[in-house]
Amino acid sequence: MSEQKRIAFGYNRNESNRIIINEPQALTVKLIFELYAEGKSLDNISRQLAACEIPSPYNNPKWGKQALSKILSYERYLGTEDYPKIIDQELYDRVLEIRQSRAK
């Protein structure tokens, strides 16, 4: 039996092995992008997700900065050949712009 590559948070595989949206996780992905686009820090987003009792991708009560940063960097949330779209280009671009300005 071949080992399947782990897919991004916000998605599952269906019976025919196609990648589909995991709706509750996709809502979390959108929330993370929206909060960051509003200017919230990774620490603030982590606290807010914990307060809402939204577990991390590894089912931890606390979200790490690295997990949040990784989610914010995934272009696949825009939709690809394999991945359905979760966020729109405008939101992704806003987040990318903020990330680049904070990295300076």
C-alpha cells in the first residue's frame, strides 16, 4: 500500500482520492487570512482561535506561529489543478503585502 502525501489543512480526500474542501477547516483558513488582513498578529490570531476552541491542524488547542505562517503562505488556497479554491486572490494579495511589509 502506497503512503499518501499529507494534504493541506482545509482539505480532505474523497473515496476516489480527489482533494475536496473540508468545510469546517476551510472556514478556519478563511478566518486566519481575514484576521491577518485586518492587521492582527500571529500571536493574536493564535489566542483568538484558542478562545474559540478551534484546534490546530495537529489537534492541539494552541496554534503555533509556524502553523499559522505556513497556512498564510499556501497559494493552493487560491485553487489549483488539484486543490479547490478556499480564498480569493484579493484576500491572498492583501495578506502577502502585509507579510512582506512586516518582514522588512
